[in-house]
Amino acid sequence: MGSRIAVLGGGRIGEALLGGLLAAGREPGELVVAEKSAARAQELSAALGITAAPVADAVRGAGTVVVAVKPQDVVGLLGEVAPALEPGALVVSLCAGLPTSLFEGALPGGTPVVRVMPNTPMLLGAAMCAISAGSHAGDEHLAETESLLGTVGAVLRIDESKQDAATAVSGSGPAYFFLVAEAMIEAGVALGLTRPAATELTVQTALGAARMLRETGEHPAVLRENVTSPAGTTAAALRELERHGLRSALADAVTAAHDRSVELGR
């Protein structure tokens, strides 16, 4: 079994991972992609300088197989993977909502499987990936997955029973921030700012706030209080957000995403 990595699925997430691996120093010869669209496969091969191959050929000889296709395509794909999979090869699933047991049931006995919940900032190398070990995966398999995904963002180990919660918080999470940004931009335009100005003010403010959360290590409540002067503009704004139930709305939204993730995984 070699060190080759096969990425099955050449969509945006698969391409982002391949690009991250190359940027981190992986040799193009160590990577292969399988993509059902011949045109897309050729495009990726030309752009990244890697080999594109049919599923069975991509999997054969690979030490790690990354499954990055739509969930509805997984069952059929695993039927092609199973006969070609090398003994002991690691299978990493980037398919949202699908349990490791589904993969283990379709692959040769004892196959180590690691489940990943990525999010779309992977496209910019800023992903948040929650990873969980299947019943045959050990620390060495989690470490290998961390090495792979560390090229495109941050990685957090969690128990698989918490994957639906991770989906609700970080998998769907970017959309919550995009909605808040959209609302802030529109409010700025309504107050007379040009759209480009309102957009720049909002986006840079979001970026700065995220960096403060990450780099100071302070609790969000402390950072919020530091911005809020008594009877000032921020206090007036926060009073309106509380009056309109922002906290409960977000809590309900995350819970709804969690419940839907559980439903889709059945």
C-alpha cells in the first residue's frame, strides 16, 4: 500500500483539498482524482498537474481514499471502491450526514473510516473540519486525517455522536454569518451608504471581530462588553437585537439544523 491519495469527486470541495495538499508540498504524482464528468476530470488534471482516473484505478494502490461526492451518489460509488481498495487503506468521508457504519458495511471488513464535517471556507483554506473515527479507525488514522485537512483549515476531533451538532454549528454556520452580513449591508445602504462602502465596512468588521475572538481567547461576552459604552450607540443597538430575540432565534436555528441533520442521516 502506497502513500498515494485518491480523491473521489472533483467538485469544489475535492478541488479545494487537492489544491491545499499541493500547496502544502505534496507531489502531484502522489495525488489522483476520480470524477464522473470527463470534461471536469480533464480540467482538474490540466489545472493541478495530477492524474485523473476511473474510480477503481484511482483507488487501487492508494493508502488514503477521500470520498467527496454527493451523499446520494455514495452507495453506488462504494460498490466500485470495495473490490479495488487496498487492505488497511484509510477511507475519509467528506459526505455530510452519512455515518461511518454505512461505509463500513459496504467496504471490506476492518476498513478504517473517518467521518468529516467540512464547511465551505475550505475553498479559501479556512475550513472548520470536525472529524470522527469509525469503529476500525485509531489515533493513527485520525492523525493522518488531521494532516490531510490541516492543509485547508482547522481540524477538531469529536465523537461521531456529536457530528449532527457540529453540522448545525459549523457546517451550516457560514450561512448564518452571511445572513447577518447581508442584513448589515442593507441597513447601511438604507442609511445612505453606497453599497460598496457598506459592504467594505461590514466585511472588514466581521473579519476583525473573528480575529479578536481567535487571537485574544476572550469569551465573546467580554469582547462584547468592551465595545459597549453605557448609554452609547452599541448599547442602543444591542437592546434592539435582544428585543427582537436574536439569541433565541439563533439557538432555534442551530437546533433546527441539528434535527434536520439527524433526519437526513437515518
